Amino acid sequence: MNKKMAMMCCCMVFAVACRTMSHLFSPPSYFPPPHYDFKQNPLDKDKVLLGRILFYDPILSQDNTISCASCHSPYNSFAHTDHALSHGIGDKIGTRNAPALLNLAWHERFMWDGAIHHLDMQALAPITHPLEMAESMPNVVKKLEKEALYPPLFKKAFGDSTVTGENLLKALAQFQLTLVSNQAKFDSVMRKQSHFTEQEQHGYVLFDQHCSTCHPPPLFSTYQFANNGLPLDTVLKDYGKMKITQNHADSLLFKIPTLRNWEYTAPYMHDGRFQKIQQVLQHYTKNIQKSATLSKELQNGVVLSANEKIDLIAFLLTLNDRHFVFNPAVAFPKTYLLDKKNSSSSNGEVQ
Ligand code: HEC
Ligand code: HEC
């Protein structure tokens, strides 16, 4: 092959790869560049599909009862509603609230305390956690190899029907990377397809004044860590990032959560202590606990009148993305999981 042809081939392969990738991951132009290095794990539709099936399959847990989706339900923007603290295997109660999973390509660290640096490694934590899925990777691999469903799906995705932990983790990461929320009213205003009402616009001004240093648009989080003045829960004694770094300057610092889809993800905060957004605002206006590590933005508390709170909430409501929550492309893959035994030969569309 001469040089020119090789170049052309290269370009074509690249163009196809980009097209596939853009179909699976196409954030709007007003989003910043993602943090995730897609070159290390380029998105591919068969890998995403495998990841999606694994995400919803309780086979990843020791007694085959708990899936990732048990704690990260699509209808709650992939958080765990009603549960302040997550419930895992044997209904064991964890120590933290399950966060919403969205726009993960922009996160630099994972977990409330930043314990995990890479999305590709994250799933190992819940799979092996004694209070969550209580499984081991070698055993998961063994179980998947015995299921008629999986070897062909691994073959299609990775060109090899041998199930490996590495490929399993890559596939799970791929599916989660496709969970991009960008269809809220806020986004349609950014795209100039609609307008804020006067009340929402006023709420946006208040938001900008009081909230946006930590929860800036368009992602509504810096994904850094901060102490927002929550009093320590004396039972859980969770000091956040300090647990990982052992540095006192990190005491009570938690990863700043996004505010996108907050209406679907109650309860709030790392331990799910608040059920309602009004309680969150009550915290910021009345109950901020001073301490050595309290963020400087909150040193003087937040002053909001009752009417201003209402306007702020009106703005916050524009961050809810129904399209994301009810997106059939990321929902439970019925065709594959409802009847696993028969489905291994199915090539049908995922529903
Ligand atoms: C028993 C409930 C439970 C199960 C099952 C579970 N998770 Fe989680 N997940 C949590 C909790 C709680 C956290 C926060 C943990 C922490 O901060 O220490 C979390 C955190 C995460 C995060 C980090 C999000 C962020 O913003 O930092 C990701 C990603 C995630 N889970 C994906 C998964 C995947 C993939 C699976 C399945 C392999 C899974 N989870 C299974 C409860 C669960
Ligand atoms: C100094 C940074 C900072 C500022 C300013 C700030 N927040 Fe937060 N916010 C955080 C952190 C950190 C958390 C998580 C704390 C935790 O769970 O321990 C959080 C959590 C939240 C949550 C819970 C989200 C969830 O999914 O659990 C909401 C809602 C929220 N903030 C709204 C606001 C609003 C509204 C404002 C402005 C009035 C604001 N925040 C100002 C840092 C900040």
C-alpha cells in the first residue's frame, strides 16, 4: 500500500470511529472538554451495550440479587431515591448516599471523598464491597463465562469471547460515559430554543451570586471538594476527603455534586440527610456550621428572603432533564435480561 492510500485508509477509519463516537457521546458546544481520555477506551456501540447489560444484571453480586441499577436507578437520574444511605446485599445498609450518575466524563475523582481516580476502576469498589455486591472479580468472571448470554457479547465487543475483568470494567465505564444530561430547560435556553421566565431569570442571578462558585453552569459542579458547612453526623463520623488523604485541611470536604436533575435524586448530601430542596436552602441560609475548613464563600452564610428562595428554586427546576431520566436507550435492556436463557441467540433491538 502506498503512502497516500495508507493515509486515506487511516482517515476513513478515523472518520468512522468519530462518527460512532459522536453518536454515543456528543455533548453540546457550551460544555467544557471532558476530563476522561477517550483514546484509552474509545466508545463503541457493542461495548456500550455490553456495559449497559452488565449495569442492570444482578449477576455482578454474590447472591445475584443486586445490580448497579439497584442503587443507581435510571428513573432517579441513576441515584437511589428514598434511601438516605444505600442498601446493598442482604439489605445491608451502607454509609453513604448513592450519587446520581451523569456527565461522568467530566469528573476528575469519584466517590464523595475522591477515593477513586479513574472511572475504569470505579466498578471494582461496589462489586467487592461487603455491604454492596460482596463479590470477587474472579468469581464474577466465572459466572459470566457460564452464562450463555455473555461470551458472544464479549466477542462482539472486544473480539474475544473470553471474559476478563478488565474488559468488564471497560464496558461498564463506556455505558456510564454515555449518560450525558444536556436536555434540561437550562440547555434549551443555552441553545436559544427557549427563554427563562422572569422568575427563573431572577433565580439565575441569585444562583450566580450565591451558588455558582461551587456549582457553576453548564455542569453545575466544579467536581472539586468543599466543606459546605454541614454539621458532622455523630453516628457516621464521616470526615470526607480527610479519610483518604489523612490531611486535616481536607476534614469535612466532600465532592461537590452536580445540581442537574436534583429533583429526581432526593435525598441530598453525602449521607442523604435532607429530603427536600427547602431543607437544603434552610441549611445554606440558617445552619452553616463554622469550622477551620469551611469554604470561604460560605463564611458569612447565604442571605435569601422567602421570595428569593422561591425564585432560586424556579431556576433550579430548569436543571431537570426528563429526557435523560426516561431515555429508553439507557433503560433496563429487557431483550437481553428478561429471559437470559433464550436471549443469548437474540439479535433483536434492545428495548
Ligand atoms: C448498594 C448500593 C450500590 C451499588 C449496588 C452500586 N453503587 Fe455505585 N455508589 C453507591 C454509593 C453509596 C456511592 C458513593 C460511595 C462513596 O462515596 O463512598 C456510589 C458511587 C458510585 C460512583 C461514583 C459517582 C461519583 O459521582 O463520584 C459510580 C461511577 C458508581 N457508583 C457506579 C456504580 C456501578 C457501575 C455499580 C455496579 C458495578 C454500582 N455503582 C453499584 C452505591 C451503590
Ligand atoms: C463552597 C461551595 C458550595 C457553595 C457555595 C454551594 N454549595 Fe451546594 N454543595 C457543596 C458541597 C461540597 C455539597 C456536598 C456536601 C456533602 O454532601 O457533604 C453540596 C451539595 C448541594 C446539594 C445536594 C445535591 C445532592 O445531590 O446531594 C444541593 C441541592 C446544593 N448543594 C445546592 C446549593 C445551592 C442552591 C447553593 C447556593 C445557595 C449552593 N449549593 C452553594 C458545595 C457548595
